[in-house]
Amino acid sequence: MRKGIHPDYHETKVTCACGAVFETGSTRKDIRIEICSKCHPFFTGQQKLVDTAGRIERFRKKYGKFQDNQYRP
């Protein structure tokens, strides 16, 4: 490798919103993430439903008539 053109590589502490902490290598010193393998539904086998600002309710309100079979083309 050529000297002086690559960024510094550090041991990095990664902190998840669930509280999990692990170390890896990165050019950043500290990394904060929202989801990791300890809390992600794919790895835990549990599905979490996060309704941000009523998105699910707005979807059901908008497309509810299709589910009730009231709409017939």
C-alpha cells in the first residue's frame, strides 16, 4: 500500500439502540446504530411492528375497501 493516502483504521466500538455493544475495525472511532443482529427480527425470529406516525392506520384507511371486497372493477 502507498503511504499517506489511506485513512487511519481503528478498533471501533459499535453501540446499538437495544444496548448491545461490540467491537470491529473501522475508519470511525465510535458508531451508533439503530438495529443489530441481537435485535433484528430476522436473527431473533420475533417480528416487531413499529408504527411510525400512523403509517399502518393510514394504509388501512386508504386501502381498506379493497380488503372488504366492496370494490369491484
